[in-house]
Amino acid sequence: MNSQASTEQRPQSNKSILDEIKKLKESLNSLTSQMADQSKVVQQLKQEVNVLKQNKNEPDTNCKQFSPENPLRIPASINIGGFQPPQVLSIQGQVPHDAIQFSVALKNASSGNSMLHINPRYNSGFVQDQAALRTDFTTGFGWGPEETSGGNPFPAGQPFRMDIECGSDCYMVSGYVT
């Protein structure tokens, strides 16, 4: 009887092993399919990143440009049409020698709220000239804190370039003498 009992257990044991192998194969096939899907997503993301990198280095053909031959009249209001990450707004100009201040303001066209206000000041009574930057003016709430650290990167009498990069939760402002 012992030989019959051990013979009867083997088929059940083999059957459970085969069932387990079948389940493992199904799991492996499912994981392989998921990995292939994830690989496709990764490839798409890489392509999107490459497009963004290329676009950042290429001039925007929809860009509104003003030249020394056709300068922008000051004060000016320009609709830049939805300033969103990762776009960069570049402003080039020259501050007059006797300037007291100038300002750049980005406003939401629909609400009228100022999203960013940059106000380089000259002869302001401080040890050095400074540039003040404020963000997030919301009607009924007022301005966020004024940032004045770092001096003024836009010297009076010299041509400059100001780049304003739109981030997901902030603006990055850079100033250069050109």
C-alpha cells in the first residue's frame, strides 16, 4: 500500500507544480508586456525632452521682435499670448544715463493681476542701485514680498538683456550687460 500511496501523491504533486509553473509563466508574460509598455513611454518621454531641448536652442518663429530700426515705444503693452513653462521672454534695451527707474510687469490678461513686476531703481539713496522684484499681485490680497538682494544688473547708460524664464512655480530672472 505504501507504493500506491506514494504513486498517487506524485501526480497531485506534479500537477500542483505544473499549475504553479503555468501561473509563473502568465505572470512573466504580464510583466514582460508591462515592461514593453513602460519602455514605449520612456522612449516617448525621451523624444519630448529632446524636442524641448531643441526648441530652447532654436529661435521662436512666433516671437515678437523689435529692432533698433523699429523700436518699441515706451510705455508699451504687448500681448505675449500665454507665457508658460519652459518659455523664456528676452528683453533687450538700454537704460538712459539719467534714469531713475524702469519697470517690466507681466499681467494676466483675463484677471488683470500682475504675475511679476521688476523695477530696477537708480539713485535710490541706497549704497548701491538695486533691482526690486515682486511676484503675485492678486486683487484683494496685494503684493507678495519684495526681493531686492543682489544689486542691479542693468547699469544706466549701457545696453542690457533681461531673460525671464517661466518655471512651473516661479519666474527666474537674469540680467546681462550686452
